[in-house]
Amino acid sequence: SAVISQKPSRDICQRGTSLTIQCQVDSQVTMMFWYRQQPGQSLTLIATANQGSEATYESGFVIDKFPISRPNLTFSTLTVSNLSPEDSSIYLCSARGAGGTTDTQYFGPGTRLTVL
Amino acid sequence: DAKTTQPPSMDCAEGRAANLPCNHSTISGNEYVYWYRQIHSQGPQYIIHGLKNNETNEMASLIITEDRKSSTLILPHATLRDTAVYYCIVRVKGTGTASKLTFGTGTRLQVTL
């Protein structure tokens, strides 16, 4: 299995600012993902974080709003830019392929963002 | 596109078996059935997955019908800590587009005394 940690666990931000969320996995993984969970809703995939290349975004999500980095096989960041109250959500990091063999996907505890 | 159908909510008495159904009538031959749960304010937790054979682990059992169009997750002795939203997801293994983990609305299981 893979243990995933996220920082910060929660934050309150002002409109127009940005927040960068860090995701650290305790082992090398093949794939990393970022999800958003709006209040009372299910999880929605934002993008796949690709190591050494640009992230692959899902429909409705763009790089200018959600820039993503993945410098190595255990770490990724998600920035939520130009914040508005509609960005208030839980953002979750996820990873798959720990140990190079397992296909099971694991999730971090999430970052709860409130935008005022 | 919704690939699975689950009841929105279910109740279960503590100590009894919780049987959570999932319909996936359009499942493809290479798609696996995965179950996750999300306890309030936590990230989703992997429970179990299977292709066509029944599977069991320390958390639960997964029963997949012979035609693979539906499945049931069984928590043999539910406790209050099993109260959560349970998600049934179908996906292929690998790294392609079809391997993405796409969440539906899930079943909210309430375990009561």
C-alpha cells in the first residue's frame, strides 16, 4: 500500500489569492492524481499529474487555474489560482502503482480550502 | 457517464451484515469492480476489487454475479465505524483513459445501535 500525506490539511484564503497544496507519497508510484470534492458532492478528477511533463486535465479544468507539478515519483503539487468562493472544496491527492506492481489507487486525507 | 448504479442510502444494525448492491450492466470484459468508502472528513479508502470471481479480504467480501452485471459488497459484522459513503466503481487496469477512477454518488450506509 501507499501512505499519502498532504499539506496543508486546511486553509482559509482571501479571494484573488492562490493556494499551493503539497502531496507526498511514502513510496515511488506510477501515477498521481488530483481530485476535487465540493461540499456535499462526490469526487471529481481534476487532472493526472505526469512526471516530467505537463499534467493531463479533465474536461472543465485548465492549467491556468490549476497548475500542477510532479518533479519526481513521490511528490506533486496542485495550485488553485485566483481563488473565488466557488473554489471552496476539499482537494485530494491520489496515487497508484506503489512498488511498481500494484494497481490499487490510494488517497490522501485531503486539504479543506475555504475562500472568503 | 454513470457506469454504476447504487441506492442512495441504506441502514444496517450494528453486528448485522451490511449488503451493498451495485448495478453495472454495461461493464466490459476487461473492467474490474472496485469498492471504496469515504468516512466523513477523510479521503476515500480502498476496500476490495474483483473481476469475475468472488473475493474476500479482512474488510469485506465481494460477490459478482455470473453475468458480471451486478455485484454486492458484504460487510459481515457492521460496526458504527463502518458508517460511510460506499462507492462502487468499474475500471480497467493500466494507465490509459479507461483506467481512471471515476466516482459516482455512492451509497450512504448508516450503521445504528
